Amino acid sequence: MLVRVSTVLVVLTLVGAPRADEWLGRDKALHFGASAVIASGGYALTTALTDDRRYAFAAGFGLALGAGAAKETWDALGHGDPSWKDFTWDVIGTLAGLAFAYGVDRL
């Protein structure tokens, strides 16, 4: 996992982001939403397998950020526009998804 995230960070540093990359926009909402859904889903599925919530957090976090890192790496390989801002929204969505899933779990 750490290797994937590191790879994305290095690639984004070398490639950069497109000039018209805004902090707010439809694509940022998609990154946020997809990451939140993946993180909360990973958390929820893991809670069905174990009572140890550390594993649930790790699974949700790893799945969501792994997907975000894979997407930005794919973009950096010439299939799109890699963006630090997109990855930032992936992180924010991941944290929001985990917070939501944990809140529902506590209820």
C-alpha cells in the first residue's frame, strides 16, 4: 500500500497537474464520493468478518486510497490528467467514509 501511494506521489511530482485543475468541481466530487463509498464499504465488509475494528479501518483505508492511487497512476501513464487535488479529495473522501461507517457501526 505504501509503495503504491509513494509511486503516485513521485509520478505526480514529475508530471504535475493540468493548469485548469480547480479545487472544486464535478471531478473532485466524484473522487470524494467514490473514496467515501469504497472506504465505508471496506469497513462494513470487514466488520462482518472480525470484531477487531482496527482491521476494518485498515481495510477501508487501504482499499479507498489504493483505488485513488491506482487512478492517479493510470492518469499519469498517459490515460488522463494526474492531479494532487484529485488525490487530496480521495484522502478526504476516505476519511469521511470511515467516519460515517464508524458512526453507523457505533449506533
